Amino acid sequence: MELKNRFVRSATWEGLANLDGSPSPELEYLLLELAKGQLGLIITSHAFINKIGQARKRQLGIFNDSLVASYTKMIEKIHQEGSKIILQISHAGCRAPIQLIKRKPLGPSFIRSQECVQCEEMTKKEITQTIRDFQMAAIRAKRSGFDGIQIHAAHGYLLSQFLSPYFNHRTDEYGGSIENRSRMLLEIISSIRDKLGNSFPILTKINSDDYINGGFRPFEMIQVSKILEEIGIDAIELSGGTGLTISKYSYARKCKKENVYYYDSARLFKTKIKVPLIIVGGIRSYDTARELVKNKLADYISLCRPLIREPYLIKNWQEGITKIAKCISCNKCYTPIKEGKGIYCVVEKRRKVV
């Protein structure tokens, strides 16, 4: 997959999908604006691979064949602007709301906390079926016209839970050592390769750190990345946190100034791993992005909240308007999502859909 530049739109939940999981006209408009803003690669918000794995209402889905055609025209329009687009595929695991999925959620182990409802441990049969569901999701993504997929194994969702010793207490071949805890992710990648071959790009997003006592740590990130490198992953995006209050830091932190969240983890990654690295979190200026690439601490620069406020940010930077992004990392853009209005920057006037 050849990109026109090194800037990536990181997967960002917009709350704008139709209730059946298909992209709405408003979501299509939002993504097309990003393409017109000259991003090299757009990664969609996470699409659930089966109904048990749905994290939220108005989330994208890729869980059945009827959704394939709903993406095609949108992808064609984005390609006309010269951008590539890949689908992030995901399973919420223990973070799936019981009121949404109408049953107890599934995870690597039994979990009961204030933030995760009582979670049932997955049987081996359920693990096998979930691997199959990820495989079918990837096949549907390719049929839709996506340029690749990103497997979401970060932020405390199912595959992140399997990787993390905080969530994974299994004693079988899917628990214990880091090799065992990464087994499900590896089997998903292998199953997709078996069907789609080596020419279809497969990326993954993993935590550099859960920021939880007893959770996934940077040294384990290196171990998992090394295994992913050995099986031929095409790129790894580093993030961190779980989105739960048990994490010291969230993946969407409130901060008053530019701060590359995973700088130290990226530096560690680059001393050990040769897989292309996408870094996200806290990057707000062109100068910082350029220095990260120039100093070989990252291969691609991934942005989330700055593009909510300024979808044309990269175009402006290309044209020499290299001012720091206007985003103030206040997280108020998530308020309209909770109100069912979809994501937008509340500081700026909302763009009208035409």
C-alpha cells in the first residue's frame, strides 16, 4: 500500500454510523473531508465483528455480508481524493454494555468491577468462533474496497484484554506467558492471511502500556511486537490506556500543551523492531511530526482530536501554513457523542453536511 504522505487519521469513534452498523451520509461526509484534507491514510472507527462484540450504539459494523455494499461508494470517493482507507475491526470483550448486547459480555477471564459488568470467560469454542468472525470481517472489508484492515488490540477491548495480565487469568494455552496471551491475536492474523494472502495489508494497534497496576507494560509490548514482526505484520500503531478509570492515563488525555505520549515507548520500539511504526497521541505540530520521522522514532504520524477540529490541517501544513493545531485537548468533542449527536469540536462551528 503506497501512501502520498506519512500522515494518518487514527481510528476515532464518531457515533455517526446508522443503527445497523452501516456508514451514514454524515459519516461519509466527515471521512471525505479528511481525504480532501490530504491525509495519506484514513483509519475508520472500530467496526464490530459480531453483535456480542459491539461496544456502543451507532458504531460501525462489519458483522454480516449485507454491510459490504454500504461502504463501497464512500471508499470510491475517498480514493478519488488520493487517500487510502482501511477498516479497523474490533471486539469489545468485557467492555460490551449488557443493555446493548442483551447478554453478559465475553472476555478472556471472569471479571467483575465497577466499570466492566460481570464478564464470562470465553470457552475455546467461543475463541475459535471469534477468530473466524475476525477473519470474515477482514474478507468483507476487502470485498467492500478497503485498502487493508487494522486489528484493534488496544484500549482495553477484547484482544487488549487477552494481552493484559490484569484481565487475562487463564491457565490454558491462551493465558499465562506473553506467548500464550498473544496467541489469539496471532491466530486471527494467520487466519486472515490464509484467506487473503500477503498482498492485503494487515495492521494492528496495541497498547504500549495499560497504565494499570498488574497490566500490560512496555517490555511486553516489545515482546508482542517482535512476535508480530516474525509473522509479517505490515505496521503497528502504538497507543496506551484502557479508557477505564482504573488506568492512570487514558488514550485521550486532557493536556494543555503538546506532549508526545508514547515517545519513550517509540524509542524503545525502534531499538528492537523493524516493522513500520505509527505513533499517535499528543502530537500537535508539524515540527514535532517532522522531527519524529527525521530522528527515526516513527515512520507515520497518526492524529485524532486535531482532525476533529481541523480536517484540513494536513493540507494547510502542505501549503506552508505550519501553525500548531488548534485542538486544546479538552475532550469536549465527546460530549455530543454521548448526547447522540455525533462527534464534532464544540469550540468550532459544526460543519454542515451537504
